Amino acid sequence: MTTTLIPTTARTASPKRRVKRERQGPAWVFLSPWVLGAIVLTLLPMAVSLYLSFTDYDLFNPPRWVGLRNYVQMFTEDPRYWRSVTTTLTYVVIAVPLQLALALVVALALKSMKRGKAFYRSAFYAPSLLGASMSIALVWRAVFNDGGTVDNLFGTGGWVNQPGWALLAVALLTVWQFGAPMVIFLAGLQQIPAELYEAAAVDGAGKWRQFLSVTVPMLSPVLFFNLVLQTIQAFQVFTPAFAIGAGKGGPADSTLVYTLYLYDRGFVASHMGYASAMAWVLLLVIGAVTAVLFRTSRSWVFYASEGDR
């Protein structure tokens, strides 16, 4: 009779794996709502949207496969599509730098305050909570309309009715919502060691030189973080443009941002296949822009742990 010897490692491996599975079980139970939500509410709709982008679908009849026709039409046969692209890029270039600049200026002012910092921080953050609502966007439209506050103060006429000014009104509503990046900037400013400013002052650096040589390099990771977040959000702007442009991108398509035109194609014209194709192009563009920002950050973002730029 032959006796088979089982190695010690083989005999002990099974109980270890069993204990590991027992420890992972509760974790998966607690993670299951998030996993199910990610699959049902994100991954599955994305897969359906990708399929619909290759079909002709009007929301009422079964989708009909058309291959790349939606993408070809988008890039070669639709001038309003390229108008929406140009409008969106213009909006991003205007809104994001102005919003970050205002957020940084207010954060610097709050950092130097001795009293009332908590109150003003909450007050300046409030527009970020309210500004995305349709009600605020409609109030903003009234402010910049004919006979509105801006017209009465400066006599410039209603911005929302002038193609050259309507997009600026949309951008200013976004700039007004500077509270979230301001709070992040303020947190970053409070982490900069005071010794760096003292050393710069000893070397004869003034306030402006301290800002350029100390504040900006030490705050660059926070600036990069805000830049990425606000750029992604700017490409997806919808509510302000919908309200100020009366849902049609007016006047003269001056507020026809990308997501508004996507909404028009999908839910107004019932070309859901075309709208799905637009959505996937937007996703790829945002991914590409984010990748470029990360790539270029190597030359201007300073991390103290690395010791170089």
C-alpha cells in the first residue's frame, strides 16, 4: 500500500484561503450597494449608449443599426455641431481661468482675515450650492435681460439678447460659483509653512515676489486639482446655457454649448442614436483633455516630497 504525503504548505494553504474568503465576505456585503449601483446605473447605461450610437433610434421604434453613419454625419454634415464645439471651447477658455482666479483671490483674502473667517467662507461657498439650479439661472437671465439690473446700471442693453454678450453671461454665472475651488485653495494655503514666507522676507522678497516664489509653487498641486475638476465640469455645462438661451441656444446659437445641442438632438428631435454618438465623442474629448493636463503638469506642478519641479 502506497502512502501519499501532502506537503505542509499545501495542507496550510487551504485554511488560509478559507480565512481570507471569510474576511472578504463582509466587505463585499457592504460594497454590494455601490457595486450594483455602478453596474446598473453607470456601466450598463454606458454600454447601451455605445450600442445606440451606431443605430438610428427615435425613442419610439426599435433601434436600427446604421454603423458609423451618426459619426460621419456629425463630423461632415452638421454645421450646428461644429458651432456647439466652438461655443463650448470658448466658454471653457473664458469661464475656467476667471473662476479659478477669483477663487484664489478670495482664498488669499480669507487666509489673512483675523475675524469672521468662518462666516465669509460659508457665504462665499453658498453660490456653489445654489448656482446649478434652474431657479438661479432664470434669475441670472432676468438680471442680464433688457431692463434688467445690468442694463439699468450700465446701459449696455440685454446681454442675453446680444450674440456677442450672451455667452459671457453664461460664463459669469459659472464664475460666480467659485465657492468650491475657493475652499480647496484655502485649505492648500493653510498648509504652506510660515517659515517659507519668513525666509523669503529675510531675503528681501516683497508680497508679490513671495506670491510668485512661495505661494504659487507650493499651491500648484491644489491649483492643478482645481483646474482638472473645473475643466471637466465646464465641458458639461448645461443649465445656465439652457436658461439663458431659452432652451434653444439663442440668440443666433451664441449659447449653443455641446450638451445643450446633445439634448436638442436626443430629446427634442428624437435622434437618440445621434445624441449617443455625441455623448461618446464628448467623453473621449474630456478624457483627452484630462490626459493632456496631466502630461503638462510635470513641467509646472511642484510636489514637496519630490524636491524638484
